Amino acid sequence: MNSSLIQENIRHVQQRIETASKDAARLRSEIRLLAVSKTRTAQEIIAACQAGQTAFGENYVTEAVRKIETLSDYQLEWHYIGGIQSNKTRLIATHFSWVHTIASLKHAKRLNEQRPAELPPLNICIQVNISHEQSKGGLMEDDVLPLAREIAQLKRLKLRGLMALPAPTGDFEKQRKNFSILRKLSEKLQSEGVELDTLSMGMTADMEAAIAEGATIVRIGTAIFGPRT
Ligand SMILES: *Cc1c(COP(=O)(O)O)cnc(C)c1O
């Protein structure tokens, strides 16, 4: 997609966030836009960067590392939001600032061991399977607190919050209901003494509902870069 269109789209998404935060009586500054750049070119990422976008989300490790290296002169923050395979954890630990898709202690321990000493701790969100779909990654709600306590002990990781990817629905109230499950779970963990400041939820089709339920990071691809082919 051409650069000026990407930049116009970023402004439009910023406007959507602004309106949704007002409607939810929340501060605009509580919500960060993560531009999801999977399958997009380095050139398209530069276009978004020139519109002020600095945080980018990627799903495929090999593709992401190639772009991260190409774009190393830009001050970008990279978030890994894809499925995790054990043989890719070293690349993730080396190249990313955040991982949103942790659902096992095994992967958390590998990332903790492999996080380079010269980098700050890796920011972590635990992925929760709130729609209980087999095909989606993520932990069942009851398994989240025990994993959160384990991750809190790992020195090279910093537990930040929860992430979800609910089953798509066009119904705003259903969207809200799904996101409210993640919000309530986060509140429960905090009442148990787990420190969290992040709810990673909301994509192009449901970001308003996510913001209404307390999202602090919305992960937006299509509304910025157009439909994926
Ligand atoms: C692709 C993807 C997104 C972005 O989805 P859009 O509908 O294009 O905004 C967000 N989160 C995750 C985990 C994704 O894989």
C-alpha cells in the first residue's frame, strides 16, 4: 500500500482510539497503538514510522527478524504476537521487546534463559483463551494465576499483563462481554498481589469494545495497512 494512504490510515485509527477513549471516559494516554505489520514490507513499516508510529507487532519469527535487521536504524519497538515454537525462542528473546503470546512455563523459562544480558527484561503478556476455542492459543482462565506467579520469579522477564484474541463477532455487546472476561481476570490477579499494567486486546474490527473494557494496547493491522492478501 502506498505511503500516504498508510499515514492517512494511522491518523484515522488514532482518531478511533481518541473517540473510543472519550466514550469510555478514559485518558487517551492509557492506550497504545501497536501496528501489526505481519506480511507487510519494510517500506510500509517506514511509512507508518513517518506518521509517528513506533511500536510494531509481528507473528512470524523469520520474516520479522529480517525486517527488524533491515530497519535497525529506526527507533522501533518490536512486539512478538505469533504462536511460539521452542526452536524460535532464542530469536524472539534477542530481537523483541515484548511477547504477548506466552501460555506455558516452558516457553517463559526458555525466553528468560535466552534473553541477552545487555538488554532490559523482556515484557511478557500471558495469552488467555477466553473463547475456549481449540484452534486458538492461550491458557484457560484457571491456569493463568499459577503461571503468572512463576513468571514473576523470572528475573529476565517482566510480567506486564494479559492478552486475548476472542472469536470474531460483529456484535458490539458480545465483543465487550468477551473482553470483560479478560479485564475481570486481570483484576482478580491484581487482587491476589500480581502486578499488571497491560491488557492487550482489540483488533481492527473490535477495538472500540476492547477500549470500553480497559484495553491498554490495541493491535491493529488491517485498518492501517489494508487487507492482507
Ligand atoms: C493479525 C493480528 C492482529 C491484527 O488484526 P487486524 O484485524 O488486521 O487488525 C492482531 N492481533 C494478532 C494476534 C494478530 O495475529
